[in-house]
Amino acid sequence: MVAPACLLGIDWGTSKRRAYVIDAAGHCLRKHEDAQGALAIAGRFAASLQHLRDELNLSQHVPVLMSGMVGSASGWQEVAYLDSSVPLERLAQTLVPVSGAPGCFIVPGYCHRDQGGIDVMRGEETQLLGAWLLGHGDGCYLLPGTHSKWVELSGGLIVRMTTFMTGELFATLQERGTLAALMGGGIDDTEALRSGAIRAQTGDTLSHTLFEARARVVAGDAPAGATRSYVSGLLIGSEFAAQHGRCMAHVPVRLLAAAGLSTPYRDVARLLGYAVQSIDPDQAYCTALLGLMEEL
């Protein structure tokens, strides 16, 4: 006998939407992923959610818990960021009901200020809560994506957070500009990835080393087909270089990423001599949903 659905959790991002149906024990009964992110649905959140309910054959009585860009200024309902002084374990007490949508709630994101700098996140806090509830504890967490997040947890508090526009920048470079023609083809090249990652550790400005990716080809020092992997190594390697001595003081690095993103980050970490502990992002998200569900 299949356990009844108790909650629909949605990680509603800018470009993608991931939905999880869980039972009372937190087991994932169904998972759904599509391209109906905030940009694609153009503000039609209520209609899009109803379509998703129908597709998953879920009753209107099943509550919905959403995280990500759904709570941004361009989302369904803007939800204020929590200050990073609020521990992850208190997230369940900060859920915000969606106006005009009974049974629907949004998880607030976090804002972190440190020595004049400021950073924010929406969506990743839910995965971090899940990892915390799974017992992974304090330390350095890496959450790759369009905007890659490095987060240091201490006592369940976010004490450091840094965002890198790595995924967005890589996609832009691949689609247009000087490097686009060189990045369009080729196969995954571990040696080129390694070369880019090591080059990023020298401290030279990223805008220069990115141009150097083209110079390597036109000067005959590298094949065009290796450029995509080389640029990937440069961008990911620059994250590790920036975090060296900061979040990277804590090992292993806890990597929260789907398979497609975890591989290059794990490879770069190992090439640079860092230990990596992989955490299943789906398991972390569903664990967080179970913890948050207690307050609904």
C-alpha cells in the first residue's frame, strides 16, 4: 500500500522547477522536474501550481511548501530575507503564507552582511537545513548552480556566505562573445580542466585569464576543443582560490549538487588537493521538508 501524500515541496528557481511529493515519514513518493521556472511562467504562479498539482494528481488539501525565487520580488510573493543571525533550525517558524492561496507557504531566504559586504540566497537555505538535519554539522558547504554558493556553518548559523556567478558567466561566454566559437564544441577534457583550475590559483585577474583562453588557441598552444573545459576550470578554480584560507579552512568540503554539476566541482577540488564529501541534494531537500512540515 502506497503511503498518502502529506506535502508538496517545490524548489522554484529562476529557470527550473523541482517538485517533491513526500509522505509523513519524509519519504519521496514522486519527483518532478521541468523548465517552468520563474522566468518561463511570467508571473502565472497560481495557474502553474494548479497545472503541477493536476500532473501529480494531488488533492487541493495537500499543503505546498516553496523555496527559491518564488519568494523574490519577481516571484509569486516577495518574502523578506532573514538575517543570518537566525539559525537554520528556526526556519520552520518563519514560513510565510501565500496571500490568496490557502495551504501554500514560502521559505524565506537569507541575507548575510560582513565587514561592509552583503550576500543573499533563496532556495539553498532549504538544502542546507536538510544537510544539517541529516547530521552533517558545521563546516564548509558548496552549492553549485547558476549562482554558486559557498557557506560556512557554525552552530547551525551562517557565519560566512559568498556567491559566485559561475554558472551564469559560463553560459554567457558559451553563447556569445569572443570565446563562444571555441566553447561550442569539444569533449570533456580533464587535463584542460586541471590546467584552468591551476591557472586560477595564480591570483591573476579573471578577465585576463579568460582572454588567455583564446590566446592559447590562436597562438597554437592549445586545441580549440579543450577551451570549454579550460574555461570551466578557470571559473571553478577561481572560486576555490577565493575561498582558500576562508571557508576552505574547513575540510572536507561538503558538496550539495546534482550529478551534472557535482562532477566538475568534485574533480577540481581533488585536483587542488581538497577532500570532498558529497551530499545528495534530493535527500537533503526532502529531509528539510519533513522538518519544516511540523510547523504547518
